[in-house]
Amino acid sequence: MADEGPRAPGAADAPRATPGAASNPETWVDAHGDYLFRYALARVRDPVRATDLVQETFLAALKGGGFAGRSTERTWLTGILKHKIADHFRRAGRETPFTDLEFFREGEAALFEREGWSKGVWQADQAPGDWSAKAGEELDRAAFWQAFWECVGGLPPRIAEVFVRREIDEVECDELCRTLGVSPNNLWVMLHRARLALRRCLENNWVGK
Amino acid sequence: MPRAESGPTALKMNQTEPAPGKWRRWVRTISPTCEDSARLLSAAQDRPLTGLERLGLRVHLRLCRWCRRYAQQLALLRQVLRSPDGESNLPAGELAAADRSRIKQALREAGR
């Protein structure tokens, strides 16, 4: 059912060991299930879909004949999951809804003065604050990531997906445009507004604490 | 042009005050607004800026502390988000117990 996409990496070239010879596939679920689920959830902001992707990953891993032992078991499974996620976005081929293109349009406008000689200048209470206390040498990464994911959770799911794929997975803009069915200009606007919204959220929830 | 004003006092030009002096008017004509600069800073994360865009942005960043901060914040985000931070760079969450057993069941059936 799940495995119509291209073969997963490690699946095609893994030696044909008896499944379960090295490790019982069911133990994968306890050992790596939560990690893979979080990895998927970071990119596909829908728990049901993320769960499906984890299951597809395990099934593809099983079909591929088990772990070949060239890396860690987790790295191997994560590699398969990455391909499942890429397939998911390729297959989805959805149109980006109007609401996503409009996301934070008014929020953006409200960050800046609208009238008179100061038009286009940051509103004094919205202007970027000083992050140097938190962002200096000893940046607390765990605290940063926690605040980051909370802030990402506040974005519309599709905007969050685009932002994470661009900034964390380093997907190129033209590939994002293709899979999202938007123009480069639309994509830049989405990313720009996501950055403005995240900046403000991080300032409140991370720097300000 | 009043060069002497390019120090800390010039930074205040962005804070709201009514009557625009000659200096502020001049700045407005050669520098993009903060709103435009924020767009350019974001665009620079995704594509190369044109020469004219770079020039305008450079002028604006010289004058505006707020946009300099935004530039630093974007740079920090890019640096941290693209660093391999292992498992700490994932959101909280776990497989629901029901899903866990369903997946195990599927693996058992597929393995037969």
C-alpha cells in the first residue's frame, strides 16, 4: 500500500539477509520510533501523516532486507525516512491555498509605520530587540530549539513546512516552487513573512525569558 | 551632507518624531525603508541581490540599528538551523501507543 515511490536508499543495495537476522524489526519501533516520528513531524506538520511515514519507513526497511551495518541503525532508518518525506512532498503536488499566500500579510504591515515621514520604519514596539544576551557565545541550544519549535507550531502548518524545508533541510527555492506550485515571488513572500513572524515569536518566547 | 551626524545621533532618525529635517529627508531619498530592507534581508537568504539592492541595503544598515539587528538575527537563525544539532533539533512528540502496536503488527504481517 505504502510503497509505490522510488526505492528507499539502503533498501535496494542492502544484502539479502534474512529479515530479523540481525535485529528483530519490531524492536526498531521501540528503539527508533519516537525519534523518526519527531523527525517526520518537524517536516510534515500533521501527526497522522508523520505516523504513516514512520510506518512506511519501517516496512521499506524490512523489505530491503534489514540493516547492512555500514552506519548506525538509526542513520540507516533516517535515510529511508528522508526519501519517504521527499516522496510525500513530490506526490502531494498540491496547490498552495490562498490563505497560505496571505499569511501574516496584515501582521507584516502592522510591524511598520504606515503614515507620514516615518512610513516604512519599524514601529517602536515591534522593532528588532537586542538578542546579544541570549545569542552570544554560550547559546543554549536546547532552550533555543524548544522555543523555536513552539514558535514554528504557531505558524500555519504549510508555512511551517516550507520554512523548515528551506532553512533546516536546505531545499533549493526552485524545487520548493515546483512542489508547492507557487512562483518564486510567492515563495519569497511566504518565507519573508515566516521569518518576521518567527523573529517576533522568538524574541518574546526565547530572548525575553 | 552633514557627515558629523552619521554617528549615534543619526541612528535616532528611525525613531518617531514629527518634523522631518533636511537630513532625514535626504536619507529617505537614498535609503530604502526598514520595510523594504527587511524584505531585502530576507531575499538575500534565498537569492543573490542585485547591485542596486545591495547598495541600498548597505546604506540603510549603516543608518539603522534596528535593521542591523534584524540582519544579525537572520544570520543567527540560519547558522543554528543549519547546524547538525542531533536530536535536540526536533520538536517534542512521541508515537501514540496504539500507533506503535499497529506498526508492530504491520511489520509482523509483512515479515511473514
